[in-house]
Amino acid sequence: MFPWLTALIAWPLVGAALVGLSALGLSRTGPASAGVGLARPIALLFSLVEVGLLVGAFIAFDTGAAAEHQLAETYRWIPQIGTSYAVGVDGVGLLLVALSVVLVPLVLLAAWTEQGRDEVRLRRFVGLVLLLQAFMVAVFCARDVFLFYVLFEAMLIPAYFLIGGFGQGAGRRKAAVKFLMFSLGGGLIMLAAVVSLYFLGIAAGIDRSQVFLVDELAAVDLGTTAERLMFVGFFIAFAIKAPMVPVHSWLPDVAGNATPGTSTLLICVLDKVGTFGMLTLCLPLFPEASRWAAPLVIALAVISVLYGAIMAIMQTDLLRLVGWTSVSHFGFIILGIFTFTPLGTAGSSFMMLNHGLATGALFLVAGFLVSRHPEKSQKIADYSGLRSVTPVLAGTFLVAGLATLSLPGLATFVSEIMVLVGAFGGSPAGSAGWAVAAVPGVVLAAVYVLLTYQKIFTGAPAAGLEALPDLRLRERVVAAPLVVGLLVLGLVPGLALTYVDAPAEQSVALTSVDEPADDAAQTGSDN
Amino acid sequence: MFEAPEIDWLALAPLIVVLGAGVVGVLVEAFVPARARRMTQIVLTLAALAGGFAFIAVLWPQIVVQPVQVVGGSVTLTPFALGAQGIIAVLAFLGVLVVADRTATGQDAFAPTASAVPGTSYEDLARRSGLEQTEIYPLLLFAAGGMMLFASTDDLIVMFIALEVLSLPLYVLCATARRRRLLSQEAAAKYFLLGAFASALFIFGVALIYGFAGSVRFFGDPSRPGVGVLPAIQSGAAQGEGMSVLLVAGVLLVVVGLLFKVGAVPFHAWTPDVYTGAPTPITGFMAACTKVAAVAALVQVLYRVAIGVQTVDPEIMRQLQMVIVVVAVLTMAVGTIVGSVQTDVKRLLAYSSIAHAGFLLVGVAGFNSQVQASTLFYLLAYGIATIGAFGVVTLVRERRVTPGSGEHNGPVGDDGVVLGEATEIAQWAGLGRKAPWLTAAFALFLLSMAGIPLTAGFIAKFGAFTGAASGGLWWLAVLGVLASVVAVAFYLRLLVVMVFQRAQDDPAEPLVKLAETTPGAAPGEAEVSTSGDVSTGATAGAGATATLTTVQVTTAQRIEVTVVRSRGPAAVAIAVCAVATVILGVFPSPVLALVEQASKFVP
């Protein structure tokens, strides 16, 4: 069988090495600065071939067994530490891999002119983007806790350089450091839990040379206290990454200072590692502790939903606003995961994909808008009346915005309803009440989206903005797949739900060990 | 009656090669003509270290199966000791490469004659006549040989001798810097005084242990069964009146002597000053190799004592562990917290080295047999990153530029005079643009020291923390993790400056730092500082302004930061270190398998 996942991981690495390393050798002042400018086309080519590989992986994936981790490969990596190179995806993992693969060419296209014409700078930029992509794809495939941790940390490095080195805002270095310190702090707490898992796994009799395999560890009963401690270790790392109130504060800074393309990759894909980790590591490895913590997690998730939305309404900076909406949406995703109902969990999985498309579209279109302003202002107040000046831009922004507020007919609506209905019937105590409390989040979303649209696009054009160009062909090519994706998945959600339903049912079965049906499910998953 | 002892010469070969080559090096000083001397010494030194390593490789399979005691136990070659010897040989080789590099400036980092009093005419004369201090190479070999012996003996007296053999050359080497010679000599004096103090404590501890056991060997001489520290402990001598006090005090004093060499708090005070004052290549050599030798010796002493006491008197064992734990916590705390406010690159790396001593001790404190393997790996990973990092520091220099003298016309060497190293962190701003490869390598070393995954440092730290956890010290592992977060912050600070900040002398930025030779140059200075783009017209204008407005004309001189080209050896060393850092981070299995074989130090 062709190793699709390894190919998906290795291909961008090759591209990054090719484009990025060659940039190091070039002197900034040398003649190469004015060179032929192949960096962007080569990177785009790599990312498009990657999409081709993705199609292959989708064809090879058996949707009938979406709950199983397919396309799996396992090789010994560092047997002395007990870690393996183990990759495999279930339906959810595959959709997130797809998200990271599809967004990269769009981001590269969107950023085509944004980094200037300096070839050295461009090579570094696209090299970092491809490197980040390789790590993101790999982290969604990892079936070994240690491998997951390594990638979880390693992908911070390209992200850090992308924010700090290529951002637009004056505070980009601070934002980059804040991002890195938050993430590394969370990651190191997780490291303590990973070290513990090592010993508990060995104590439970797993072969020392592959003690970190998720499938092996999931079968181990860790003991209540240890399990809860380790759950906390993992969860804090994931909550920071997700980001969830109260450890979200790095996100608006990053969103306001990074380029829209970086923000798209970071918030729409990389942050999904947080919620993905909760779903695929916390629940199977620590089922009892997940149920134990669920009431608190749900409460924090709903607070995130409302707080994120309220903060978004109060923003004056367009990109920060989009950042805050994500805090709100991640709240919904986490809420769905911890309701332990098939509907809620499937809704969350679906929403991870939809949020990527909708928020990605919003970030990129907002980026197009900002790039048109003579002073590249991100202040909402600096814009008005652009509907008549740039109608296509306004329309795209509106569709992306409506997807963000979950308008019926768009994919986000389906997933949000699934999460809310799932939460209403959720098993943790009080989850119905919290579901009701989260509903105003939907209304608040309408407020921040429509108010922003109204301020920017309606009324008379502001002085100096009367002659802004509308979306160029390149920009339309970027926006079109996202908008089409949101519409298609909104009308035919079954396309994506076939991938997430079965994994959702299985993870719910894992977390409700009290019922007799589950033993069968659990042994089934181990085989 | 004297009986010729049976000597396993092969087991001694690594030591003999390195120390013997040191002796030959001294003869080279006497008999080889001056112009060939330097090259001869370099080749001899590198060949000796490579030869030593080759013997270690040959010995390895044999020692792994059966550790040997040579010369009646004076040299006890266990896999752990041999592993430490191998690491020292490799790191010393890389360190010597950095030492040997004269860079594009044509000067190495050492004073023409270190014995000349700074500022005298004799010093000037020596410089002008092109003298060179090639004695540094034999001194390096003696130090390396001492370290290898230090790490591989069971006899405390031999260990003391090795301590002196490795320390004395280092004291001398510290004083040989070409630039900032007073600072260098002060560092050497400080190192010598504190080192002598530590040696005294060590030897006093040895005396107490002798008083307790009637022997200075842990396992004793194979030909005289029953005599030795461990047999004495196990025979119940510690239960005797006042005897356990002798043992505990003796071990503690010996441990203090070793902790001094490790650079652990509260015996770390020399580290920042010595690391800053010593010639940078020597600092790299010292920071990497001495740490390996000292930690290896410390681990052997501690664990051998532990083997003895943990069955007989668990209370002593617990106290001993507590001491190490406290020192580890203090060392991590001081290293990371004080390190994060440093403004000098060399000082920052010095505190980083202190912090790493702390992380190493976290693993050691676990008193678990697997710790030996992870400690060796940690030492290798740390040593490689350290030598590489100091190697980079040697290449980042200050350059005095006189505006109007064609400052931007060509590579270094054609124009302004290249001065000493630019070690202020602020001066490293914009290094990423001037020297991308060098910056990338340095960033890699920093990431490795910070313990970011996919670098060697991560695997090393993982081993140290699992070591502590396996010994039941969960909270210590958690503290180690927290200290890592702080450490990351301080490595990151340097990284941010290098990669993200623009250089002060970047043509696109207004100039900030100016040095003037005379007060009269002030107007010229002001003019230069505002000329944003460096065109010949602007600089000529600057000169003209100065000429017009002042009587006593000398043009303003500016200190620029420049990266000098390596003549080869240092670049090779840095490249090897960078590649090794990545390989040990991504595919550490083969090396981990090797060091796991080394987790044995009982003969």
C-alpha cells in the first residue's frame, strides 16, 4: 500500500528544504535579491501537488470504517524512549489533514504580493509556511503520544517566526513571544504528563519499546488520581492552544499583528490541534477523568462562547475582531466534545472543519480589505461605504461573515445546531442549562458580524477610499473554494458527516464505560 | 620485594595517547622552528584526540562485556567511564578546531605572549614581531587528558591528581586572551583561587574518607579483598561511634569539590566571570569538556557511595539525595532567573551552563541506574550545543570604521580594523541578515539548550526528567519543567534580538552607537548619524562638515558589528555541532543504544 500519510508529511518538508534552505545562503544585498522570483511559484506547486496527494488519501480511505485509524504506518523511532513513528487517521483526522492541505495554497496565493518583492524574504516566508504545513499534517496523523508531543511543540517554531518575522503589526514581536511562551508553557506541563504516562504504561506491562502508542495506552487503567492529574496536564496544553478562556489572551494579539495568512494557518488549522487533542487523546486515554472534569470544562466553554462574542463586539481592530470570534467558536467546539453525545461530538468534529473554512475566509478577505487601504489600517472606523466601491469584496465578506454567524444554509449552521442539540441532551450534570446559556452566543455573533459589515460597507464611501479596486482574479480564486465549500457542506452536510459520525459514536462509547455496550466497543477499537 | 604489576596497556591507551601527545607538544615547542610550530601543534593535538577516540572505540566492545581495573584500580574502566572519555575526546576535538581558527583577521584569540604585562612596550613588541603562543595546544591536551582520567578512576587520590591535571592548564589558558587582557587575567586569578579552595575541600574530604575506611578506593584493590570504602561501609564500620560522621562529612566535602567543577549553586560564583574573561574558544572547551568530566566523576562518586549505604544505612542515603536535590533546585533557579537578566552573550551562556548543571543534577538526584545513560546523552547534547554556540561567538566581531575610508567597499580585512568580539546582546541585533547560516546554527544551539523537540536538547531533558521521576522525585521533575519554561524565555530573548531586530548599523536605520576618537569630531558624528542611506556622497559630506566646523580634525569612528569569516576549522566545528544537534534530536536511537550499554559503573 502506498504510504499516503507519510507522503503528505514528507512532501511539504521537501519543499520547505528546497525553498527555505536556499534562502539562507543568499546574501541580502547580493544580486539574488532581484532574482527571478521562483520562490512563490515553486511553493504553490508543492502545495498543489500536496492537494493531489490528499485526493489519493481520500480515495484510499474507507468511509465505511471511518472510526478506525486507517492508512496506518508504524515504525520504531526511538525504542529506548518507547516512541514510534505511528501515523493513521480516522475520519476526523482526515478532515483536519484536508483542512491543512487545502488552506496552504490559498494562503500562499493570498499572500502573493504581501511580503514585497525581496526574494530572500519570500523564500524564507514560503519555506516556513511549507514547514508549518508538514508539522500540522503530521500532528493530525500522529498515533503515538510522544510523536504528537514532539510535533505539538516543534510546529511552534515556524509559527513563531511567521508571526514575529513577517507580521504586519508593530507589536508582532511581542505577540510572537507571547504566543510562544503560552504554548511552550502549556506544552511543558503536558510534557510532565507525557513522562508520567511513560512510567504508568511500563508499569501496566506495555512493551517498553512502544509504550507511547495511543492504542496501547488507551487500554491501560491508570488509576483515578493519576488519570485526573494527567488529564489536567494534557488539557491545559490543549486549552491554551484551542484557545479557551482564561488562557486565550495570546490569540487576539497574534490575530492583530500577524499577517492574515499566518492567522489563517494558525487559528484555523494549528489551533485545532487543541480541540483535536481533547477529542483523540484526552477522551480515549483518560475517559474517567474527562467525565470528572466535564462540568467545569463545559462551564468554561460556554464562558468562552459568550466572552469571546462580547469582546468581539467591542473591538475596533478588524483582525483582532476575527480573532475574538474564534475564541467564541472554539468554545462551541469544546462544548460539543464534552457533552459526550454522538450528536454533539460529531457536531464539534464537523465544526472544526467549518470554522477553518469560515474563519479562514473571513481572515483572508479582511486581509484583502486591509491591503487596499492606503495606510493599511486595520481600524474598522477607517472604512465606510465600500459596498458601492468594491461590491465583490463586500459580497465575499458578507458570505464569510454569515458563515461565521451560522446562517442556515451554510455549513456552520449545521454543526452549531448539532453541538447545541447535543449539549442539550448531554450526559454531564447541568449540560442542558449550559447549552441554553450558550444560545445567546449565536445572537451575539449576528451582532458582531452585521455591525461590522454595516460599518465597513454601508453608507457613503470614506474620503480616500472612493477608488479602491475590487477583488482581483487572484483574490477571487482564493475566496471561491472557501465560499463554495461552505455552501456545499451547508446543503449536503452528509459529505462530511460520513467521516465524523462513526468516530463520534466511538469516542462517546469510550467515555461512558458504565454501560455494558461499551466493553465491546472498547475491545473492538483495540483490535 | 617488588613485583611488576600486570598492566593492561590497551585499557590505558586513550589516556596515554592524549597525555603523551601533550608531552610531545612541549618538545615541539622546544625543537620545531617557529613558523612550522603552530601547524605541527594543531595537527598533533587533533591527531592525539582522534587517536584517543579510536582506542576508546576499540576498547568499547570489550569493556561493555567486562569492565576492568587497571594498575590496581587506579584507573577503573567501566562502560560509563569509557563513554565519558569518548564524549570528552569528541568535544575536545571540536573545541580545538574552534581554538585553531585564526579567522579572516589572521589572528587567533590568544595573546602573542601571555606573560607580557598588559599595556607595556614588551607587549607591543611581541605583537609587532608576530609572536604566537602555541603552548596552548599542549595545555589543551593536558587538560583533556586530565578530564579523561578524572572521569575514569575509582581512587580518590588519583581523582585529585586528575583534578589538578585538568585544572592547572585551564587556569593558564584562561589568562591568555588577546583582547581585554586584564579581564582575562582577573578571570584566571579568580578561577585559580576558588579552584584551589575547592581542591582543598576535596582533598580534606578524601582524608576524612580515608580516616573512615582506611582506603581511598571505593571498590578497593582486587588483590587486597576487604579493603576499600564500600567494603568498610558494608562491614558495618558506619555503625561505629562517630564513624558515620566521618563518612558523611568526607563524602560531602568531596561532593562539594566536584560540584564546584560542575558549576552548581552555591559553588557557581566563578562561572560567569571566568566564562566571560577567558578567550572564547577556551570558554567553549572548558564549558563543555570540564562539565562532562566533573559530572561523570560526581555521578560515579555519588552512586558508588549510594551502592554502599542504601542497604546498610538508608538514612545517610536519604540525606545525600536531599543535598543533591536542594543543589539541583537552587542551581536551576539561579541559572535561569539570573540568566534572564544578562546583557552579555558570554555571560548569558555562562548562566545557561549553570542552569544545565541544574537539569543534569535533577536526573542524577533520581539515583536510578538508567540515569547514567541519560546523563551521558545529556552531556553530549549540551557539550555539542555549547561548543557550537561559543564557536559562533568567536566570529561575531566589532569593527572600527572610519567614515569616508571606503567602509562599504569590500569584505572584512580590506577596510576597518576588526576588534574583539561583540558580546553585548544588543550588538547582535540584525545578525540574521548579516550572516543567515551562522544565525541559523546559533538559533539551533539555543533551541537545543532550551529543549525544543527535534533537537538533541529535548531528548536529553526528557531523559533527565524521566530519571528524576523514576527515582520517585516527581515534584523535582515538575520543578525542572517549570525552570525549563523560564530558560526558554531567556534563550528566546537572544533569538528575538538576532532574528527580528534590525541592526543598529543597518543602513536603513539611523545609527545609534558611535565611538569618537576626539571631542572635536562631534559634528561629524551628528552628520553621519543622520545619513540614512550610506552613499559615498553622504559620508563625504560628513567628512566635509567636520573639516569645516572644527579645527582639530579627526573623523568620527564608528563601531560596527561584523561577522568575520572562519578560515575553516571553526566553521567545520560549528557545522558538525549543528548537524549533530539535529541528528541527535531526530534520530537519537543509535547513540541512545550506545549510552544504554554504558549504564554500568561497577567493575
